[in-house]
Amino acid sequence: MDGGLERMRDFYEHRPGAGIHQQEFWLADFTLGRWKAEGSLRGDEDLRSLFGLDEDAKLLLGGLGWTEAALHPAFEEEVLEDRGEHELILDRAGRKVLFFKGRRDGYMPEFVEHPVKDWRSWEEGIKWRLEPGAEGRFAGLDDLVARARAEADRGSIICQDLIGGCMFLRSLMGPVEWLYLLHDESELIHDCMRSWLALADRVCAEHQKYLSLDELFIAEDLCFKSGPLISPDMVREFFFPYYTELIARVKARQLDDRKLHIQVDTDGRAESVIELYLEMGMDYMSPFEVAAGSDVVAIRRRYPGLLMRGGFDKRILSEGMEAIDREVDRIMPFMKAEGGFIPSIDHAVPEETPFENYLHYRRRMLEFA
């Protein structure tokens, strides 16, 4: 087992004092493009070697969505309107989205309309696209299983990733609309979540015929800058019955007795929901956004058993090397001694980050490998 794989396994086993797995949340094309334009990067640079990042030690099985529901068939993407500098797109999730012309990522587009507004739009436009047995849904399964088995043999983490209830409903209904529908059409919400469960259970079951899972990763995004979008009682009512049922079924199908880790990924200020998700069985959370007030050192002191990833303030990268050193020295000795922590920038490395500052940050992190 190479060093990166060993460090990843040490993380999951929460081994105090173990070397830190070297990972980054996201080196975005717009940041890399700036560094290349400045001459700091060549086009053929090996970024893993340059920044001291470990090889991927986790395989995501997929098939259950990420920020959009796993529709099959997905919608055909098309340009609906040309608006000069912008264009209105029907995307694969059935949403009408306003993008800058010719650019799809690196910023938040404007979501103009979502596909589910009521029972009729749910049943006619979306529900049938979530049928677990839809023709072609499992195309490529043999190749996926072969790749996953090979990764498992070399010690990689096998992870079933899936869109969580909050992200799922938001992708169907919109970031504001789904909050109203929790109150106005609660049975519609439950019907959506029943479809979520049926699909998630079937896809997991297909994968588990051949593999045991190390992790179930729930892409939730429940929180914003000040805290959760909905109350704990609403989480328990609309999400937990489906989550706990899925987790129980996944655990029952494991082919061996390994521990199944449950990761919840939520942006924003998440401290107030940690206890809530621990009730559900979570033992791993990310990415602890510092701009929303998260402090991984304080959270580790309160929750010593929680696996944690993220927690390094992306804004400090532009403040200079002394600011980077202060934050590294504040966080890393304590968190390494405690174990169960993978540091990374809390989302994309900002485009304005000087290359020399990021390289300094990465060299400091390698001191803890």
C-alpha cells in the first residue's frame, strides 16, 4: 500500500498522530488558467507532484446524482434564448438557467425556473425519470465493478456517493420554492423522497452484489452562512425516515463486517446540525466553511470522534505567507495529534490567489504528511 493509501486508511481509522492525507477540495480551471497565463505553471505540469498531493485513494461509484437528481433519461440540453452576453439554457436536470455565453462553470448562474412546481409537474415531468429499473440506467456496470474491485484490492476506499434530500429537492423545485412546499405540499415532498429512497436503494443494491462499501457520502448542503435552512424537526420528518431506512438496508447487504462510514457534506455553518446528524449515524462531516464561522479546532474539541475534512480558510491564501503560517500552526499540530482529519481549502482555491502563496501553503501541509 503506497503512502497516500496508507494515510487515507489511517484517517478512516482515526489514528492519532498519523500522517495527514494530502488532498485539495478543488483546483479550478479559472485559477489554474490564471497561473498559466502568468507563467507560473506550464501546460504540461504534473500538479500532484508539484503540490505534493496524494493519489486518489477513494473510488466514487456514482449513479445517484450529486447536485442534481439522477434523472434517467436526463433532459436534452438546449439553448432556449440568446440574450446577448447571456443565454437561457434548459439543462439536463430540467431547469431553465441563465449562463454567461460560452461559460458554464466557475460562478453561480441564475436559476430561472425548476421543473417541479406541483403534483402534476412532478408526476408528468420528473417522477418517471427516477424509476430504478429504467432501461439503460445500469449501462457500464460491469466495467465499474471491475474497476472498483481492482481499487478495493489495492486498499482504496469504496464510496457510494448520492445526492441528499436537501440538494435533491432544491434541484427539482428551486432554492426557495422547496422551502415553501415543505409546508404547503408536505405529501408531495414525501412522495419525492420515496422516489429518492427507491432509486438509492436499488443502485446501492446493484453495486453491493459485488462489493462492500466503506462509505456512504450524502451531498446535503443543508446550511447557509448563519445555520440550517430548515428546523431539526423538519429534517427528522422529511429526511431521516428515508436516510435511516437506506443506511439500514446498505448495512444489511454488506459482504463482510467492515465499518460503514456515513459522511454528510454541507456548506455553510454546520455546527448546530452535527448532533442532529450524529443521531442518524453520521461519523464524518465536511467541508467546514470558515467564512460561515466554522472552526475545526473548536469542533474537534467538542466532537473528538468525528471524522473531519476541509476547514482551511481560502481567503487567507491571498493575505500572505505569514497569515498562512499562523493558520497552519494554529490548526495542524493539534489536528494531527488528534487524528481523523484531512485539511483542504474550504471549496475552490480562489482565482486571485498568488501562485507563490498557494505553493507555500502546500509545502507547509507536507510537513504533516
